[in-house]
Amino acid sequence: MSENTERPASPTQLDELESQSIYILREAYHHFKNLCMLWSIGKDSTVMLWLARKAFFGHVPFPLVHIDTSFKIPAMIEYRDQLARDWNLNMVVGQNTQALADGMNHTKGRLTCCAALKTEALKHTLSGEWARKRMNDQGVYVPDWNQEPYTGVIVGARADEEGSRSKERYFSPRDENNDWDIADQPPELWNQFKTDFAPGTHVRVHPLLDWTEVNIWEYIDRENIPIIDLYFDKGEGTRYRSLGCGPCTGCVQSKATTPAEIVRELMTITTAERAGRAQDQEDPHAMEKLRRDGYM
Amino acid sequence: MSAAPVITYDREQMNIVIVGHVDHGKSTLVGRLLADTDSLFEGHEAKIRAICERQGKEFEYAFLLDALSEEQEQGITIDAARCFFKTEKRDYIIIDAPGHIEFLKNMVTGAARAEAAVLLIDAHEGVQENSRRHGFLLSMLGVDQVIVAVNKMDLVDYDQTTFDRIETEYRSFLSEIGVTPQCFVPISARDGDFVADPTKTMAWYSGPTVLQAVDAFEKEPPKENQMLRMPVQDVYRFNAQGDQRRIVAGRVETGSLRVGDRVVFTPSNKTSTIESIESFNTPVASAAHAGQSVGITLAEQIYVRRGDLMSHVDALPQVSTMIRANIFWLGRESMTPGKRYKLKLGTTSVNVVIEEVVSVLDASELDSDTNKSQVNRHDVAEIILRTRNPIAFDRTQEVEHTGRFVIVDGYDIAGGGIIRDVVEDAEAALRSETRQREFRWVKGLVTLADREARSGHQAGLVLFSGDAGTGKALLAKHLERRLFNQGIGSYLLDGTNVLLGVDHEELAVAEREETREKLIRHYGEVAHLFIDSGQIVISTTNTIGLAEHQTIATLIAPAEMVSVHICPHHDQAPLNTDLVLAVIEDVEADVDRIMALLQERGFVPALQSTDD
């Protein structure tokens, strides 16, 4: 991009997507007193975190919540804490410590494991029923003093990921039981969102709904976002395309080492992004079921 | 650009919606479009075909989209899905809107995001109720570019006469609502005839395929040549992070702004100059244009807040409490006069009531009924709305973005509307005078915002009303004392004192109507001076009747007013009262309640201040 152009060329697709996401983030920040952003450390929510810095002029004025299943690839945790320090983030971590103590892992059934370590952990972390940990000034995780439920939760879901996500609203209500009533979603038009809600309910906010996987990588390239390097080939001819827990996430064959190379690769690829995510293959409606129960 | 191997990410994107009556084949068309443009992921079609086989039903292209388990079981689309596909020309987000009347709100949600639409009609069933209703809603939602696909031509033996009849009938309906379709395309979505490829089935047809017609839609030109409109989303000060900037954030909906521009914020009428355009990780910019989410800083510190509409001084938006609008209603409960709703327009949110239901239109027949007194679910109506406070807006035909709104009933968006006209309310003339006063006011080097920043509280008016003998004068005096004791600048301005001083020669004829009007003007102007000096003015005067509250509020604008009415029965209180008190028994307790209200409205800081 050239500097000091008085009139830039008409806005590009990425400009439009960025502007809309920023608008949504600012609406969320205005309307929800207890707002948080879910950060999975993956490319989408990292782009979303970057968009928050754009929206709030370098600041991120709400906590970032990460659900740690304990099975995450170790490099993800290192990267998370490094960025949290570098960018002065308010980092909060939740975990289903009871299920882990009882020995939960993917061998008990992938969907059972996801339900316990992700969905349940998320639900109780958001509601404040389970203890949260917060990174302090020294970069150490300590018990979080704030046990208030989050009423607004910003999530990096994209409509092109899979069927049930394609039906989401930008502002999507969840009831007292965390349920998503897909058949009766509120109307949403002209950038007026659902921002009034009954006590006990909360709203999920989706700033990335209109972005595709290609858009995400184009933007990472354009903005030079420091994305975790698990997405790039380190000489072995494989890389991760979607990040999750170690045991359930597979690599794809690829020699891409930069975001631009990934963009070129995606232009010709025909397999689904989540093809490497084992839990999706368990049941044709696996994702819809998980998401109705609160999975992101 | 140079020859460097840089990918330029500048593909065009367009959102289109597929609408039409239930079962006319919308999802099938979208499924077919995706399949024929190779936009499906490897194995997706095979996976769905396998599920169909397992469940013993015939595969349909619609299943590729109707992703929800309920949708596949019932064979209908419940909610609009977004699908992504691309042609040589550009990238598309295609929105498959449900056609069932029960899911009209989902259709509206889908269509409101679209720049262009494909209206689908079943050749066998012809024009149906929702073919018309959807056409009408598209025009209200501002979707101007439309093509019509006549589907299931295979069921009518690819008959040209049937196609022509439908085209004639539907064209005539659409022309009544001002919609001119770009073309009619005969198709069979199931078999793929004229979806992506012309086939030999209809040799009599020489027009474009659906895909060609969609590629022929034109991208809306940028709105930067229109008048500047930027609704203020928020004002940010991240002081705790060591950031001293005070940034006014919002999206430039139309027009352009430049550093050095003189701008005005409506309805508060405050003016200032743009000092800088702020952003993160971009080069310093001296201008911003329609579509950009930006932040600006102002040269003079004025009190700006969410809901203000920023424009240039020579191209102001409308201001009123009364508007004439066309609305569509989606709420389960009818919209009824007298009930309070919330109106959201841009970033403004204000209480609103229906003043009048002018006419209700059956959107599927275009019959209008002028005797209905309420607006039922799925009705389209022309109504007059009255907002509690003046709002800034435009007529939708002048600036689309600031001429449309939604109505919230309880917790939910229940309707949407477009503003056709301004209805002059009683304050229209006065408001325009006050606007001019604000622009011409001779300002010193100390602004009201400076004064408020030093005193730590906002200036404004507390207006007491109620019959004589209810004890409001006593209450007002105690309130003044309480504010004073807390170090807050306050002044009891009784109407009598203004009469005695400013209007001394007119005291004898104070009862005469034209004089009364003048007195109220004088009172308002004196109050305005005190407020401009940073005080909270407390008024108890009986000279000001309830009807004049709006006049006073207009005169002291952009400062705010809190009204307290004292009466034994709540139902006697005027509509816009902030606090209603019964006959006073415990003065200090009532002062507590008023103080709480002043804290809530941000006039005075909360006593237990938080640590930021």
C-alpha cells in the first residue's frame, strides 16, 4: 500500500470486511458490560484480536479467554503467553480440572472428550462458576478476582467453516442453559443487532462471519500479523491447516512457509478446512450438536 | 504497481440473496450454483448423497445447504445460509433466504445484507403470495437490482407461453412497487438448465443464464460523493493505558471527511474542527471516506457522545421528534399505538410511540386498509412515530443509511422502517433558531467541556413540575443545598426571579398568552446562560406548564434536562417525566432519589467512585 494517497482506490474486499468487523467489535464493547473475547490461539481468533487492536487504536479493552484442554500443542501455550505480554493483554484461562483429574481424554470418545474439556469448561468459565486464572503483571497465572458471568462473548466463527456456522447472526443470543435456538433467531438488519437481552442469557458476537479462510490469510499477509508458526511448513512438507488438540488434529501435506504461499495454495485446494479435525467425522451433524450445546 | 511478486488482494465481492415463495426451489438453485461452479469442498456432495441413501430418500441439491438436521428432516430452509462461491468476475456471498412465511424475519435478515437479489418463481404454481411479499420487502430493504428466475420449467414442458404469462403478471406487480427486474430467466434448477449453462431444452430463450445475469449485476458506486454522515459510535479515552487521546469513533456511512474540516454534531448542535484521523498499523491519513470505520480527534474539546450524527455545517441532517415512515412488522405481538418501543437508528437509541397508523398494506396484494389501528405481524404500514427526544436522521430517499431504523419490542428487534418524511412538531421553528444560536454563539477560550472537566460534573437542568401545594419548592431548595454541600455547582432559578428581573415591565400582564410565550423563552435563555457557565440549574416555576417542557428542553439544548413531577397518582404524570414522586413526606429521602437519578444520567459522579 502506498502512503499518503488522498483518495485510495475504491475499498477492497479486505477493507470492507475489516470495516464491518471493527464496527461489530465497537458495538459489542459499547453494549456489554462484561465482555470477553475467546482466543483459541488459532489464525481466526488471532486475526480477530488484531482487529480489536484496530478498533480500539492499539488497545484491547476486554479480557481474552482461552479454554485450555491441557492437550493443546505445547507451542500454542508458549505463543499465547508471549503475545499476551507483548501486547499487554488481559489474559484469562479456564479449564475443566475435575474431568482432567478423572482422566478424561479422547480415548473415551472424541465427542465426549470435546464436550467435557471444551463445551463444559467454556460454559462454566463464562458463567464464572468455575475458577478462572488471570495473568498478572509478572506474567504469572493467578486466581482471577472477577467471577462475574460474561454477558457478551466475542467468537471467531466463520460462516464458510461448516453448515451450522453459516446460519449464525453477528449477534447471536444464548439462553440460560447456553442453548442456541436456531429455528427462532432474532432478525438482524442494517447493522442493528440484538443488544437487549433477558437476565441470565448472553450473546455471542461474531465479527468474522463474512470472512473466508482465504480472506483470513490474505489479511494476515497484508497486516503482517504474527501468527503461530504451526501453520507453516518447517521443511518436512507438512503443516497444520486448523489447530486444535494434539491427539485430534492432523497435518496437511503442504510446503507453504508464508501466508502468501498459503493463499496461493488455498486458491486451488478442494478439501474442507476442518478435514483434519477428527471429531467432525464422528457424526454428520456433529458440529451442529456440539454448537447447540455451546461449542464455538 | 511494480512487477514485484505481490498478490494484490483486491477481488470484488458481492452479496446476493435468493428469495421467493416456499418450495419454489431456492435452496436447490443455490446448491446447483455451488455444484456447477465447483465451489463445494471435495467429498461434500458425496457425503450428503451417502446420508440420503442411508435414510432412504432421494438426493436433492437443496440438502447441500439445508445443513441443520431439522431442515433436512422437514425439507425446508429455516434460516438463511451464507454460501461462498466465485466466478471469473468476482467473489460472492450468496444468501439462501427461507420462503416460508413463518421465517419471514430470517428472509429479511438475509435480504438486508444483500446488494442484489434473485427472485424465484415456480413455473408450475406461478406467482404466489410470498413472490409478491418478498418483492415488496426487497424494495423496502433497498435492494434495487433484481433478476427473476422462473424455475421448474421441466414441470411445464419448457413451455414458452407459461413463462411469458408469468413474466407479464409479475412485471406488472413489480412495476407498481417501483422495482424493474433486469431480466427473467427460465430455468430448471434441479437439472441445471440455464443455471450455469445454457442447455438445449429451451431453444426459444436467448437471454443470459442465472450465472451470467448475476455477473451482470453492478457494484454500487462508493457513497463518498454524498453528504458526510458519521454516527458517533463511542468516544474512547484509554488513559489507564497511558493513552491521552480522546478519540471519536464511528463509521463514515456516506461522504468524506478531512483534517481541518468544520463539523457539527446533531442533535446537540456542537461544532468543532477535525484535528487528526487516528488508526492503528496504517500510514497517517488526512482524509477518510464512506465505508471506513475510523477515529478522529477534535481541535476544540466539546462534549460528544454516542448517537450524535456528525456532518458538515453546510449539509445538516433533519432533526425532529416526529417522523412519517413505512415499516414492516415481524413481532409476534402487534404494534399498537400508546405502547412504548425503542427505536434504533444508526447509533441512536430512543423511546418511541406510534402517533398514528396512517394505513396498513397487505404486502401480498397491495390492498391498503386505512381503518386498521394497529400493525400486525407481517404487515407493512405507513405510520407516524413520535420519539421521546429529538433525533437526527435523513429522509431515506436522500441518505439511505441514516434514513432507516429498527423498532425493538422488549428484548427483540420486531420491525424495521424507512423514513419518508419529517413531520414538523411544535418545536420545529424554535429548534432551528437554537441551532443557529449555537453556530453563531461568541465563544471564549474556556468551553463548557473545560468547565465540566474541572468541576467534575455535568451542567444541566432539573425541572420540577406539579400542582401548587405539593411541596416541590421545598424539595428543590433541599436539592440545591445537597448539591452545594457535595461541591457541585448548582443554582435555584425560580421563574418569579426571571419575571422580577428580566421581564419587570411585563409582570402585570403575565397571564396573557403571547407574553407567556415570551416569558418561557426568557426563562429558557437565562437557564441556558447558567448552564453554559457549568451550573446545574434547578427550576420549580409554575409559570411553565407541562406543555412547555419541550420548549425549555429545546432552548437549553445541547444540555440535558431531568424532569421530576410531583403528584399523588402516577397516571397524571406527563409522558416524558423522568421521575414521579407522590406527595412529599420525607424530603431527604426524595432528594436521595433525585440524586440517584442524577448519578444514573451522568450529571454528577457516583459517590463510590470506581478506581478508573
